[in-house]
Amino acid sequence: QVQLVESGGGLVQPGGSLRLSCAASESIFSINVMGWYRQAPGKQRELVAGITVGGSTNYADSVKGRFTISRDSAKNTVWLQMNSLKPEDTAVYYCNAHKWFLSSWKDYWGQGTQVTVSS
């Protein structure tokens, strides 16, 4: 069981920046993919950014060039740096750990952190 604790959400004006952090209860190198998802009211949860154990990253088209996912293996932490925020980025952001365990894929989720972009 991987436990994930997010922090860093809040209220920010359009054009502003926030950095989300996700602390994992075990080495992030034991987790195949760490990712950030978001869910806006009335919408489905969507992938924002992911980073593999090998360091490859991918981003949703809507955030490319504005968001950056990174990690610190010593701290078992993954970050999401969000710049040039837009009102449409408003959502609850969830950290995800996607792990191959006991012959199947497992998904673990954090509790979520609210990001609100508004003037």
C-alpha cells in the first residue's frame, strides 16, 4: 500500500504560479509511474503530467509549456510546478502512483488538493 500526501494548493490569480508536492511512503523508484491528475466540477478526472521510473515525462496538451513535473528520490517526493495559470486550471489535483505489484497494476491516490485560479 503506497500512501501519498499532497500539499501546495490554494487560490492564485490568473498568470500566477503554484507548486504542488506529493510525498510517497516508499521509494519512488519502486513505483513505475508517478503522476498528477485533476478533476474539475462536473468533469472526468484527467491526466495532467506523469514521470516514469526512468525519468520520462508526459503532459496533457493543455498544460505543455506551463507545467513541469519533477522528483527528488532522496525525499520520495514528486512536484508539479504550475506557471501561467488559467481559470480553466481550477480543479482538485490528485497525486497518483501506478505500480506493478503482485502480478497486476495497482493505482494509489492522494487525498487531493484544491487549486483555484481566479481574480
